[in-house]
Amino acid sequence: MSFPVPPITESDESANQHLIRAAKQYLAARLSQPPQVDELAQALGVSKRRVSEAFRNSLGLTITQFCREERMRKAQRLLVQTSLDIQTIALDLGFSSSANFSNAFHDYVGMSPSDFRKNAPLDSITSLQGSIQWSSPHEG
């Protein structure tokens, strides 16, 4: 599947946003096993440099950081909005084990997945959508 992206000049913010939207769509479909930057660039019909710069300039993140944050946001949503067990969530997100998932989740959120599920505020159950986070290492 290809996501054609129009040529861009540095001043063409609209095309840059189109590239980011197409990249996010492509990555969302592969969140459990995010592609390498060269695979993403090839799917979008652009260079690795172009897609990498678009992420840094538009989102302030590398593609790897973006994928990690999206996986953790999805984990948070699954923990508070479903009754799926930790193992199932871990496998759904592409982790090789629940231990690896738990360690990554703890590093990102600051608590274990089970503690997060028990302690999530009630309003987070309905507010965790898209890029809204209940908790992240970026909060000050």
C-alpha cells in the first residue's frame, strides 16, 4: 500500500502536514511492529531525510520517539478502557513478553501497568483519546 505525498518546499507547510498525516496513518496500522524509517519513506514515496525532518520540525520527535509514545498511549487506553489482561495488551502492542512491556510502561509512565489500571482517575477512562495522555515523562 502506498501513500503518495506531493513534493514539498520548505515553505509548503500544507504538504508537510499531509506528509505527517499519511505517515501517522501508515504507522498506526503497524504500531505493534513499527517499520524502519527507510520502509516508511518508501511507502510514502519520499526520502528518509524528508520524512525524518518532517517529524522533527512538525512534532519535535523522531519517528522512533513518536512510535514509542503512540504505543504507550494505546497501552494507557487499553488499560483503563478494557479488561484485557497485561499479557494480551503486551502482545497486542508487539512486546515479546509482559515483563518487557511492564518495564517499558514503567519507564514511560512511572508506574506499573497494573498500578496504572488501579489508580487511573475516573475521568481518564473517557478522556484518553488520540494523543491525549494521562501521564508521560514530559510532564513537569
